[in-house]
Amino acid sequence: MSQHHFDVLIIGAGVSGIGMACHLKRECPGKSFAILERRQSLGGTWDLFRYPGIRSDSDMFTFGYNFRPWTGGKVLADGASIKNYVRETARENDVERHIRYGLAVKTVDWSGVDKCWKLSAQNEATGETEHYTASFLVGCTGYYNYDQGYKPDFPGESDFKGQIVHPQHWPENLDYTGKKVVVIGSGATAITLVPTMAEKAAHVTMLQRSPTYLMPLPSTDKITLALQKVLPEKTAYRLTRARNISISRLLYQRSRKSPKAMRRLFLSITRRQLDGKADMRHFTPDYNPWDQRLCVVKDGDLFKALKAGKASIATDHIERFTETGIRLQSGEQLDADIIIPATGLDIQMLGGIKPSVDGREVVMKDKVIYKNVMVEGVPNAAMIFGYTNISWTLKVDIAAEYLCRLINLMDKRGYRTVVARDTENSRGEDTILGSLNSGYIKRAADRLPRQGTQGPWKSSQNYLEDVKILRFDPIDDGYLEFDGQRSRAGEGQARGFLRPLRSALFGFQR
């Protein structure tokens, strides 16, 4: 039985974990740290998912880290390229050697006596248990279950004679050439799978209960390629990031403020892409834009597959599976050799780990989140949790910077503990994922921490606002307790407006 101590322990070696570790190396160079990763490779999501066409659903110039430019003109990168980018970032920042693979964290408990976190982790290869202690703990596990995705129990499922394949568990050598395929779902996974599989399959049908708002996006950014020819790499990257952040924010804000106008805009774009070759009822959601996530269509490939007759869409409910496919409530039969339930994620926090404080379990649904980074009442701990309306990594960078600022402040003042306290009963009804009403979020309402109704407990999903709060506003803001003592509001005032705005748009390089 071995035991190890680190100043900071990071759980998860995906995009968030590697980003956090890189910021620690850059901004807290004297701190010892390790990353505990259950899988045998880094990359998180981009190591797990292997289905055809797996790619980013946000542009790579905002998905890339602010300290390491994403080069090239590719806007929507494939999964392998993203994983390679994360790996190269880890190597360049001397982070890869700090990763401990194959360790499944089993218990996590804060000791108020020893002022540290105590963890046990099982080495899944040997079965041995390893013990760790840490002064500070950072959860970078994302928000879904890596062991299984969400799949309803379909009536008659056992009657089906073909293959049923969940995207989260894609067989390495699945041959769908010349096969009839039904993809159940209308989210990002289905939007990616359908046109990709249609290249080889006899026909692919996307079966959806309700439509999704779609936005075509070119896979190559010609403007960025032109900028890269005449400007230094970092300058071109910053300009592209600034433009893409601005466009994303504009689309989201206008969708919230003028939903009817934006609905007309999105539907008109889809109508032009289809060119009369498909019924618009399959593309007309019964909710407002950004009540659920907008789905990006790379190079309009889904629309091209539909117009070419290689794919089709059915909007209906499933009555039951049959031996040869799916019978719908309308009576229509969809024949299939392969059925793919792209029915969503199974949400869980901290990779299923149940943290405790002095032996008492932390019930996440009863907690509020401070600045969308720290859990109320939990000492020396944080979660890196990205955005749902723009690129995940934008939040990773500024949250990691905030935590480094916090750790450095504690060192400077000699503090050993910090905890966020909600003394104003700010708990609201919205979860940490905001106001999205997607099915996978509704199913997880009893597992997700809440955001508050005011102050630093309320999550804005606003990148520009978060840059000011996390990068520039005082750490000592009156909501934190250091070594059991309530902090005094205002260790210094926020530094103006123009600098946070410029920093948000153009990146933060040191």
C-alpha cells in the first residue's frame, strides 16, 4: 500500500485536466501536482468516443487553449486531431509526466483535522489500492458517465435480429457498408453520424422525436488562412478568437432576447440548405433557439446527404422494435440492419465519485456553486466546468487562472484553507448547466448542483462577464472564509472595463 502527497491533485486528464495542469505549471511553478486518470490515455471525451465522424461541435479557435494557438484553417476538427492537440499541449508544458493512468478514484474525504484531502484510488490493472493526500483538489471529469451512455428500454428490443450499437461503445471493426442504418436521436452525435455513415451505408434514417435547430458551418476558415499568411501565428489566432467569440455571443444573446426573430433566421438558413428537397416539419423545433443546444452541420454535409437520397429523416415516436427494424406509432416501418441509439448522455458529477467532508457525504443537488468553480461549504476544492453555449475550453482557461490566483493568494497570506459560504440562502432552481431544457439535463436534475439567484452564486454563461469576475475581480470578495474567518470584501478593486474586455476577446498570454 503506497501513499503520496501533492499540493494539488487533479482528477481527470481530459481537456479540462490538462488545461488546469498547464496553468499550474505556468502560474504556480513551485506547486507539486499530479493528475489521476482512470483511462490508459489522456484526452477524456476525445479518447472515449470512436464513432465515425467524431468531431468538435464548436470552432477550434475558441476551443483551443488561450496559451497555445490552434494552427491551420480547420474550424471543426476530428476527434483524433483534438486528442493529438491535447497531448502535444501536455508535452510542451511538461505535464504528461505528472499523469498517473489506470487509477479509479474510489473515496475522497476532506480532513478538517489534517487540513487536507485524503483519496483512495484503485489501480485497475493490479487491483491494488493507492492512497493520496492533497492540500487542494480540482475535479476535471466533465459531467457524464464514461461507463455508459443513456439508452431507454425500447419495447421489443430483444426481437431485433440486427445489431444495436451505442455511440459511446463503438465496435472497432463495425462494417456498415451497404447496410440499412437507423440512428435514433437528433443531437450533435446523430447530426455527425448520419452524413458520415451515409457515405458507405445503403441508406441512413435519422429517427427523431422532435427537431433540432441546425447551423451549417464550413470546416475550413479561409479568412483565418489568409490572416496566417500575413500575420504572426499568435496575432492571427487572437483575431480569429475575438471574431468567433463575438459571433457566438451575439447569436446566443439575440436568441434569448429576440427568440422569434432568431427562429425565423435559423429556419430560413435551413430552408435554403435543403432547397426544397425535404419537408421543413423535420427541421422546425417546438422550442425557442438555445432552449436546447444548437447543432452545427459541418460543410452542410447532412443537408447534402438528404438531398442526394442517401439519408432521410423520420419524426415520430417508437411503438416497438421488430425483427427487421422499428415500427413507429404512425404505423410506418423502418427497416434496419443496424440501429444506433444516439439518445444522449448519462449525467454524473466527478466521474461518479462521492466526496465527503469529515466523513459526511457532499450531496451535490443541495449545494450551490460559487463563481461556477467552487462548491459551497467544501474546503480547498474546485470543479472545472465549461460552457454549454460556447466552447468548453474558454471557461477552462479562466477558471484555471482563477484557481491559480486563489492558491497564490493563500500562499502569500499564509492561509491553509478556503471555503465559499452562502450565508444569504441564494440557492435557486436552475442547475449548474443553466436554463437548457434538454432531456439529458432534465434527467439529471437530482444529481447536479444548483446555481444561486444572485451574486457570485449565479452563473451567467457569459464569457465576457466571467473574464472580469475570474481574471480581474478581487479574490477576497467577502464570500470566502480563509482559515475559518470570513474574508473582507475588496482586497483591491477590479481593474476597469477595457482591459477585461480586451483580454476576453484577444486572449491572455504571459
